[in-house]
Amino acid sequence: MKKRLLSLLLALTMALSLATTGAWAADQDSIRVTVTIANQGAIAVGKNNTLMARVPVTVTDRNGDGKFTYDEAMTAAHKAYYEKGEAGFAMKGNSCEMLWGNETTSLGFYRNNTMTGYINGESVEDNDDLTAFVYQDQKNWSDQYCFFDQTTVTVKSGESLTINLKGVGFDENWNTVSSPVKQAGLGVYYGGTFRTRNVSTDANGNGTISFYKAGTYVLSAKKDGAYLIPPVCIVTVTGQAPPVSQTKEVTNAISTCVNGYQSIKYTKPTYEETTCSFGSEWVMLARLRALKGNEGWTRKSADISHYLTSVKAAMKSKKLSKDAKINDIERVIITLTALGYDASNFNGQNLTAWLYQNQKWDNYSPNLMIWSLIALDSGNYTAAKGYREGLIAQLVKYQHTSTGGFFFSTAWPADDVDMTAMAMIALAPYKNSNAKAKKMYNAGWKFIQSKADDQYNYGGDSYDPCSTNAYVVIAKCATGQTGGDLDATVAWMLKNYLGKKGFNLNGEYNGMSTYQGLLAMDAYQRASAGATKLFDVKWPANPITVKNVTKTTSTKAQTVKLGAKAKESAKLSYKSSSKSVKVDKNGKVTIAKNFVGKATITITSKATKNYKATTKKVTVTVNPAGTKLTSVKNYKGKKLKASWKKNTKVTGYQVQYSTSSKFKSAKTVTVKGCKNTRKNIYQLAKKKKYYVRVRTYKTVSKVNYYSGWSNVKSITIKK
């Protein structure tokens, strides 16, 4: 009886336990799995642009059978992420007939890298990794499931990550086996787009890749000629991109482009012109701004002459006039300034005034306002009152307040990285003085940075990614930005777009990509060398070398040659501020007899091929004649008397004395009047040796001019 009762109690306890467990699992508990969904070779995109790559999914026991199943996980994933919720997933019996809105049975399912067949009722557990996919090859189902050896990894910015890729196959007995996947291209997903990195796995399935921008990325792979189910590794990048010098590589790139510039053509609808003619300003500017050492690239005078002739011809034919296209005027202003010419007075015309004469900005592209600002600032040109402020106010109309991005025109209102970068160049000089400029500038940079991928490549969605990256580089250099992110962008351009004779578009040499890429390399090179910014093309002043002149007055007129020189043998002219100090056309200075004082001589150099006209002031100082210390005597009472020769042409004298022969901590007394030639010095230290000297001074226009010091005499105080 006792045994029977015990058995009944045990059975009842077990039943209650099971009942409790079942209720707990079905009604209260849940598990968390990660889900990847691929749609015909690409990772699917869900609500709020969520990339369905190892996304977290909470699974509950929907049917109350006491377990969590694969189909319940898929239902939960669709409910959480698919635009139409659970409607995107459907089961019929044991078969799945709809996945991610695709009505098909060409579907595959994996759990923890192991294939599963019927998902209806198959148990899943906490932390399982599930992959469901629609086959690309819906006829032969040849898509290969692949997986990395790491599903999540954290790396530092710039740090290399080596990862292994394996694919699942079957042996002769239809047992699943995994083997390395070679020649698969590694890349990163941005939204629903996979961007390859030109990094492939080796024979062992290993590939090495690096990331620069901090963030979280989905690493995956594709293989030409094969269908791969996208493998997934979630990569978290921390820290800042480390600076990496690109100096040598950039110099080589500039050489490549400059040497191939003859192949660059500037094409218009009806004609084609060479790089040395009106219309090819950007090519000319790129050549002019490239550095070789600390000087501009060697320029052929014939090229410059040809360009200037073509500009003058365009002005004569009215192709270039106040009524011409504003962009043409802007480019010419910048290029002429870079060549050392004053665009406000070139060929008898003020080209800078053309920008604000008879111009209406409504319904124009912001490109026009941007480059007008850059053109005017390139040489610090004067503009009509309020014109610059007006341009900034107009730019506001072309920036989306929601994103900070600038757009090209009302006809093309999409955010544009290129246009935004150009706007940053134009707004940079005004961001601290103009509230509108500051607001646009800050919002613009936030937009640009949001478009950088993990390599700091900004051209992922651009028709011409080289040009897009080029303008971002120019903008960063123009606004003083440095560091690893800039280095990374330059490295990306060199690696992906530089060809044998210039920069490429879609793998082929392209003139626009080349000169814009060259301008970017110029900007980066100049920033690295601490030179002026790319569009700061104010022509350097000719450094006149000359020394100030110091003379002693004379009873006779005296002459001296200034010996002033300027580079490129620039012609010099001279002008003196004093009638007593004259200067001739050759820089010979004549000082009048008995003159004491100061004169300023202004030297002006004319403009040369590489330097603008400039002035420099040199000072001619004429001091009074000195005197001679005749005696120093010691008298009772610890005093000394100093005597010197009279100088009737001075205002007075200064006597200096010290216990140091080098006159350290010396004391100086002034004796007014030229007739006073003696001075007593009191309160000296007994048994100390004193050194004494004297000089004259003359007051001219309330300024004292001093002679040199006299001879030195010494005396020991004994009395």
C-alpha cells in the first residue's frame, strides 16, 4: 500500500511538473535567435532599411506545443522586420511557400550552418543562428551556402582583419562537408547594396580586409560565375583612422596626370579644345597648383601664352563677356589669378565685376553662387556691397534642412555629395562671420560625413565616384581637416581610380575624372607641405632683398648703394620720404651733409612671370658723430670725474659706468647741452674698479638719435 501510494504521489508530482513547464514555455518564456534572410543572392532589406543580416529575433511558442520552432522564428522575423509583417511568410503543411514576400518553393534553410529540410515543427534554441534564402538558381538550386569562421568581430580602425570563408557541399554519400571558398570577393553591405573591395579569398579561403571609419558593418562575399548564399560577419570598428602618409604616392600620381595632360580634352557640344585654351581652365589650374618641392610645377611658357591668347580672343568674340555664362567667367578669374594676373584689370576689362553685373540668380544652380564666392576670394577681389552676403543668402535655398545636403537644381533635387563639398569650400571663409554660412557649413559637413563608407569612400552612389571623392578631399584640405580619414580617402582614390595616364571612370581613362582627381592630389599635396590652399591662388609677392642702412653724419654729403634685388630680375623703382636723403632710379642714396635723423625709402618691384608687383620699405638712419673720452679721475668722497671732447652739433651726452668691463648692470647718466663736457659720478664703492664710456645724442622731432660709444677708460676708487 505504501509503495502504491508513493508511486501515485511521484506520478502526480511529475505530471504537475510537466504541466507547469509546458505552461511556462508557451505563455511566458521566449528565446532569442539571430536571423539572416537572403533574396536571390542579396541580403534582404526590411523596415527602416534594416539589413536582414544576423538580426535579433524574439521567438515565442505560438501554438502552445511547448517548444520553439523554426517556422515560429520565421514568423516572428517577418512580423518584426518585413514591411507587410507576417503576410510575407506562409507555410502549407510542412512546406514553406512564401519567404520575404516571394511566392516560391525554391527556398533553403540553415540552422547553425547546418541545412534543415522541413522547418515546420523543427526546434530551435536560444542563440541559434538561422539563415533562410530564396535561391538565385531556381532551376538547379546550385546556390552554395557559405559561412565565415567568425560571425562577430571587433577591430580597431586601420587594423587588418583576416577571415576564413567556407562553403557547404556534399560528399559521394550525400553527407554534408565544408571546404574553403577561393577567389570570392570580400565586401561590405551599405543598405541593400553590396560593394566589393577588390579583396579575394586565397586557396585556403582566407582573405584580409581593413576598415577605417568607426561603426558597425556587414561583411559578406560574392564570387564571379557562382551563386553564393551571402555569408555574414558583423564587424564593429572602433577608434579613429590612423594617419598614413601618402606623400610619395600622391607625387607619383601628379606626375602621371601631368605627363599625360596632353591627352586631356575639354569637350563642348560643337568643338574640342586642348588643355591650353579658353575652356580648359581646370586643367591649367591643376598643372599650376601642383608642387614640386616648394615651387609650382614647371610650366611651359608656350602653354601659358597660348592660353592667354585664347582668352583674349574669346573676349574679342564676346564668348567671354559680362553676358557670358557665369561658370566661364568664374573659371577664368581663378586661372588668371593663378597665373599672376589681376582679373579685375585684364585686357582692359574688370572680369570680377562681370559676376555681379546684369546677373539674376533665381532658378539657377547653386554651382554658380559657390564658384562666384570662390573666384572672388581666390584673389581677395572687391565686390559690390552686399554681393557676397547675397550669394550666401541664395545658397540657403539649395540645401535640404532635413539632411544638410545641397542639391544641383530644382530639376534635380536629390542630395549631392559633390555639390555639398563645393559649398563647403565656398562657405569656409565666412563660417565665423556669417550666421547663415555657419549653419549651412555645419549641416553640410554632417551630411558629407554620413556618406562615407568604412573606407572613407564618398562615391559609392555617384556616377563619377573619383570626382566625388576628389571634391571631398579638396573641401577637407580647404577647411583645414587632416588625419586618417583624409588619408584613407586619398588612398582609396589612388588604389581604385588611378590608371596609367590619369584617373578613370568605370575602369577607363576619363578627362574630367583626371583633372578633378589631379586637383584633389594638388590640394592634398599642398596641405601636407603647409602650402597655400588649392583655390587660394593670390600670386606671391616678389621677395625684395635689401638691408636697412645705418650711417654716421658727415660734414660732407655721402652716398650709399642699397643693393636691392628681386627675383626674376624684376625692375625696381625707389622713392624717399626725406629731401635730405635722396635716391636715384638705380637705388643710389645721397645723404645731405650734417643730416641726422631717419628716412624711409619705398622700393617697388614690377610684376614678373611668377610674381606680382610689390613694395618694400627700407630705413636709412643717420646718427650723430660721437666724442672721445679724455680722462677719468678719482676724487675724495668715492667719486670720479669723466671728461670728454666737445661736440657742438649735438643735443647732449650720456655717460655710462659699470664694474664690469662688458658693462653688465651698467648705470647711465644724461648730460644735457653740448657745452657740458664733464660729469661727476658719486657714491661709488671703494676699492672697486670702474669702467667708463660716453656717447652723444641729438634730438630730432622729439626722437633721440645716439652715436656709438666712445673709447673705454677704467679707474679704481681709492679715496
